[in-house]
Amino acid sequence: MKKPSALFALLLLVPVTCLVVLLGGCSSQPKEPIKIGLSINLSGRGGEAGEHIRNGAQLAVDDVNAQGGINGRPLMLLVRDDENSDAGIEKADSSLIAEKVVAIIGHSVSSNTLKAYPLVTSHDTLMLTAYTGTSTLSGKDDLFFRTAIDTNLYGVKTAALLKAKGATSVSVLMDMSNADFVADFVEQLKKHYQGTLHPVQFLSRDNADWPQLTRDLLAPHPDTVLLLTESSMTAIAAQRLRDSNFRGPLIATIWAQSPELLRIGGPAMEGLSMVSFVDPNNQRPSYLKFAKQLEEKFRKTATARADRAYEMVHILADALKRCKTIDAQSLKTAMLQGEYASILGPLKFDPFGDVIRPVYEVVVKEGKFVNGGEIK
């Protein structure tokens, strides 16, 4: 029998070689992504703030994936608009649960988080937020975590700041559109502040009667005014008070720590203080890198909302890398065991998922946010 020619032998090898290549290709197929959800207000009132949150979260996901993902698996961010409405919240979170996300970051304000909480946590999905302070969710052994301080700590730190400023009589402007935060804030403050509080309530979603609100705030002749309002409302309130010759201290919260406050409020913002856990003078190399990347990718400067979203995703990623299995209970265990050196500084969680971190007085000085020191 004649031996096969070299050409014939080569042709016999081609199918075998192709099979080896195909099998090799199968072993290098992309790994299944780990899905996390972001459920925030993007189109309802205050939607501009949601854009900052989305940008920060997306940048963090991109960073995690550029560094190899979660033990080789890519992280996937699914974004939903809760429209700042009850129907929108249910639709957004139900959609993410159907996608089998392991965690949902949300929502933008305390009232929306409280509405979403039963649905999300009952479906074995971890919930994480940096924008919810209500103490209603404090001290619970559940699937809820937050990197924002709660109203218990806000009460302690705000009382300390008022004492340091010698405040004995304080008018409080309360935007009841976020009643779950502001009403709780005042109740917690009462436990620690020895002076007199004069609450003035309004709804920012309605047409606010600013002349009347200003008169109500100044009627008891307060030495200080506390503004429990978001950035645009804080700016308008401060302008009205300064135009009415009120020269006492104005105090707000991290809720107002946004570029919109300075843009809308202008000179009336000078000297305003905020109780915040976001240091505006942050010079950590990791933070400066984040701020530069945010500017390059989204043409937006870093804000307290974008900062916190970026931080949350990296905390989730750190915990996910330490999970034996990718599920909400394993993620909860991993998050409780970690101490995090985030772009905003060190933090950890107590046994109930409530954050432990420093709190600062942030002051508007010469048109910029500056750190006035840690509030003791």
C-alpha cells in the first residue's frame, strides 16, 4: 500500500486542528457578569442629582472591570429611573429583581428608600444607599446597609455644632416632601439639643410662599436657622433670610452639599455651614484620581452625590470578591466583616449595617466648600 502523500496527511490534520481551536475557544468564553442595580430618580423633581449618582456608580463599575472584575467575572450595572414616584419605585425595583441582581443601590431620598425597602429585602436582595438617614431603618438585622450616617448621629452632631456656635433659639425649615428624613431629624435633634426649636414646615413640590415662610422663620427671633432642604431650596431660603437682614448662622445638611447650592445661592451662601460626612478638601490620591476620571468621562466635576455612589460600588465589589457564593446573604456577611479605606476615608459597618465614619462641619467660604473640622 502506498503511503499517503504529505499533502494528504496535512489535509487529515486540518479538521483535528480546527477542533482543538474550537475547544480552546470554548474554555475562554466570557464569564457570566455579576449584576447590581441602581434605582434612583432621574426624571422626577431633583433628577439632576440622580445624574451625578449614576455617573459616579458607572465610573466605579468601569474601574472594577478594568482591574479584572469580581475574581474574573465582570460587574454589570443596571440603571433604573424611579421617577421619584410610588409607581416608579415599584416598577424600577421589580425590574431589577427580575434581572436577578445581587444588590440594589437606592434610593435618592429617605422616603423613597423606605417605600422600596420591603419589596427589595423580601426578595433576598441586598439594599445599599448613601442617601438615606432615617432612623426607622437603624438597628435592624436585615439586608439593608448604608454608607450615609443616620438621623441618630445627625442629631448628636448637629446639637454639638449648635452648642459650639452658642445657639439657644433655632428656627427649622422642614421640607416635608422628604418627611421621613426631616421629621426624624428634628426628633433626634430634640434628644440632644438643650435650646429651643421652632419648626416651620412646607412642601417643596408645591409653590412655596417664600415671603410667608421667611416671616414664619424669623417671627420667634431665632439666633440660628437650620435648613432641612435640598440644594435649590436651601439656596432660595438663604437668599430670602439674608434679604430680610437675618445675619445669624445658617446650618444645612449634606442634602444641600451640591454645586447647585453655590450656583443658585451666590453670595448669600457665604458662611453657611453643613453637617456632612463628605470632606470637600479631600486630597487622597485615590479621590483625586476619581475626580479627574469623572471630569474626563462625563465632563462633570466631582460632587458629594457622585463621590458616594463611586464609594458604594467599590465597597460592594470589595465584599463580592470575598464571597464564597454570589448571593445576598453571603454578601451581607462579607460586608460586615470588612473595613474600608474608600476615596472618602475610612469606614466600617456596625452589626446592623449602619455606617461608622467621621462627621464634619462643611462651610461655604469665598464661594467654595471647605472643611471646618470634624464635629466632636
